[in-house]
Amino acid sequence: MKQVKNSYVIENVELWTDEKVISQARVVVEEGRLKSLTASAAPANCPVIDGRGYVLLPAGVDAQTHLRVPGQAHKETPRTGLLAALKGGYSAVLTMPNTQPTIDSTAVLEKGRAEVKPFEEEFGVQVFWSAAITRKLNSDEPTDFKSLVDAGVRAFTNDGLGVNSDAVMDGAFEKLGKLGVPLLQHAEIPGHGGSMAPGPAQKKMGAKPYSDESEWKMVDRDIRELRKHPEARYH
């Protein structure tokens, strides 16, 4: 008898749901869709997977992903990035804006979306988009937050660059708080020049020490600005 495509049973698996943990669950998938979490009948000639010793849990959301779209296919492509997400158990990713060009306008956002869409449909992994806090990441000119949020952006970040300007952070918290969208800070003061945490290895290699002040001082500054805008969301 011919097997039903994309149908299988996972038996004896520990199943995690948003409500409880089920021991020795029997999960029936028929034609690629979940049919039952109880001992129901499975399609004839259906493969059975022994899940003993394994945990089955909901797919994850990766909140910091580099699909490198648009413009950096030498680093990653939508196909390789979303296939890796699928294989790793993720049903959605938030992609970062440090691309070429930077995702700092709706025009670049739509270009990236167009490149990614066929692979979202192929692999069933949803892509959420972040945009830059400032133009080209390294300027003090804020992006047009509202137009980007209206276009579907879920978060703002300069990714590998901390926002050094107090005024820019104050303005970003004020505007994004009203829009209900989080700011994701790369907490590192630019220009410190350090490369390794202080210690024997750093001294042996002659590397410039990386002081923790470059991180906590930026967080300290951000919290001071954040107190002025209690509705803002900061990560």
C-alpha cells in the first residue's frame, strides 16, 4: 500500500504545550497537518517514529537573525537562512537591518521583502523585519519611524552599532513609545578599541583590553533617557 505523503506518527514523546507537559504523547500528522495529540487512528502504512527520550515542543522565533537581504548574498541568502531556520526548529525570524543598502527606508524594506517572499512560501518560515534607528546606522539622523512601522517593521535597531547620541535616544524613545514598537540596543560605546576581556590570555596575546564600561555605561545612559518615556519598550 502506498504511503500517504507527509504523514507519520510520533509515539512515546514528551510533548510541551503552552499549557502543560504530556508524557508519552502520540502525535499524528496527516498530509503535513497535525491531526491529533491522542491515541487516534493514523493513515494506513504510516511511518512510526519512536520519540522515547525526546522532547517535542513548539517552533521558536529567532529574534536576531541576519538574512543579509538586500545586497549581501556573499554572506547569506534567503534560501540558506530560512532553510537553516526550518532545520533548527524555528517558524519565524526577525532579520537585522545592517544590509547593503541599510534598511532605513520603506523602499529598501520592500526590496528585501520581495527577495525573501518566495522562500517564505517555500519553507513556511515567516520573516519579521527590523529597521535602523538612524540613517545608514552610523549617523545621528533618525529614520522615519512611523512610515516604517506602517509598512510592517516590528523593531528598530542599529544592530552592531550602539547609538551614541543622548538626543537621538531621547527622540527615539519618545516616538517609538507612541508607536508601540521596541528599540533593540547594541549596548557598546563606539571607539573604545578593546578586543578581549582583561585576563591572562589577553595579556599573553598583547590585545587591547575590552573594558566592561563600554557596555554598562551605555545601558546606564539609556535607562536615564528611558525614565522620561515610561511607555517606551527597550531591549
